Amino acid sequence: MSMVQVIRTPEALEAVAHDWDLALMARPGSQVFLTSFWLTRWMRAFGNAQENCVLLGRNDDGEIILQGAFLRTREHGFMTLRSMGNVHTSRSAVSATKAGHEMLRNWAKTRSKASVFRLGRLAPMGGHRALADPLYQIEVVDLPLVESTMTYDDFIAGQSRNFRKSLRRSLAKQEHINIEVRSDGYCCLDAVRKVSTNTWKFKEGTAIVSEPETEKFFLSLLDQIPCASLVQSRLVLMKDTEAGDESVGFIICLTFNGRLYAIKMGLDERVLDVSPGMGAINAVVAHACADPKLELVDLDARGPHGDYKMRWANKVETVETVLGFAPDVMGRTARSLWKLKSKLKSIRDAGGAHPQLPGELL
């Protein structure tokens, strides 16, 4: 590698945005979280030049061969430094650069020894191993990417009978909830803000409007984007027709390189009894399946509060995946089923017999 450029401001990244995004597009599996669209908005909303760092490496021919970022974020109240790299650049390579070492050391100096310092999604043999210190807690998640070309009918048919029954019941209770997928989300910012203040996450302090920085970042994802942009925004908006079309829920989505990412969901507590989230997820999957340009759906995308359980799923498994994180009976059931499927798969791969199913899951 002939040169590694350290980029610390959104303006500097915008200056090389065209080359940066084309390099990402050329690499299958590159994610929206490394696009100039995402990074510039993050850098403007969170931190300063000492807390965010984008790395761009070129070979002797000027070709971009390394793209990575260290970003300030929050996770359950802890300040976190996130490392990201594209599919042709391991997180080890990003953290092992001279700039990466400097970034890690400078970040560590700002933290007290009593603090939890987390380096999320870094490979176990990464360059940060040279910074051995009890202060560092290493987190590693490496989940597979599954290709699929499912239609919406295939998606529904692929679910279990109990799932289809639950979906029908849920949608029947939602007859007064109007759900639409919009490309002009920038016209609905006030609706998103209002819903966010009525969510259980607002009471917990993790909603969009809980912090000025978080609100600035998420709403900037809905900015009016030129048609030529590689990233497009979608807003799934839920309205209660029995309450004068009052907005009661939303999902902020982004599309990039054939993938649809559900970035953030908000549901008004007053309508949780009709499970509008399931209808909204149903609408997201239907929208993705109907668009021939979209190949995959990611319903566990990351936001500033950090969720390192980045889970890719095909269009048959998507709804189960997102329900696995819902704080309700359906969510707990889906989480149990997901764990059970994983257990059965590991036994099958090992050549063993299936165990007796737990009675609570029969």
C-alpha cells in the first residue's frame, strides 16, 4: 500500500466521495455504513475531528484498496469506538495501520480506567492486540451473508403455519392502521419526531429524539437525495385512521447496492396492542420483494446506539430475525425459535440426531 489518507472532516470525505463510493460499489457485499452518504452525516452529527477517523488506502496505481472508519457512537450509555472495513479490507488491516493505532491510543487516553472501553467488530488477531490492556473489551461478531431471490409469495409460503396464522391475526387487528412506504421521508420529519417521543425507547433514553446528536443523524438520513445518489432513503409510515390519520409508527430505511436496510423503528406505545410493527415489517419485505433491484433485506441494521449483532438474513428468515429483538411475547417466541433453529443446524452439521423439542415450543 503506497498511501493511507486519514480523513477527519465530512468536507474532506466529500472531496473524494465519488471515488470512495465507486470503490464500494465494485466490491460485492459492501454495506451502506461505509458510503460517503452515511459517514458524512455521522461525522456531522457525532463528535469532532479527534473522535471520528476515516481511512482511505491506495496502491501504487492509485486504486483504492482499503476503506475503513473509526466512529464515535453510544451503546447502552457507554461511549464506543466502532471499527469498520469493506469486504476486501479486514478490520484487522484497518486497526493495524499507523493511523489506526494512533486513533485507538488517543481514544483510550480520553477514557478513565473505570470506564468500559469497547472495540466492536474487530477480528481477534487485529492490530489492536498490540494495545493489550485490561481496559479493552474485545467484541467479535461474524455472521454469514445469505443470497436470495425470493418473491413475496415465496416469503409467505416459506413461513411455518403458526407464523402465517400469527401474521393474519396481526394484520386483522391492524385494519385501522394505514401503512405506506414513501420515498419523500423528508416531508414527514415532524411525524417521525412526534412518534419517537411516544415510544418506550424515549422513556429509556434511546429514542431518536432522546439526544440532539442522535436526532440530527437519523433525520439527516431522510434528506432529499438526488436521484443519481447511490443511496436512497425510504420511510415506512404508519397512520391510525381511527385517530384522524395520526402517525403512530415509522421505519427509516436505506437502499444501497441491491440491499434494503431497516435502520430504525419507532412505535407509539398506544397502539402496541395491535402489533403494528409486524405489519410494518411485512410492508418492508413486500416492498423489497417487489423491487427487482433489491436482492437482500437487513432488518437488524446498526444505529448510533450500537447493535453489534449485525445479522444478515434471506427474505424467508427476515421477519423472525427482527421479531427476535421485540420486547413482547411474539419477540420472545421468535428469539427462542431462532436459537432452536441454530441448535438443530449445528447438530445436523455435526451428523447427530435431532433432540427432543422443548414442550414450550411444540
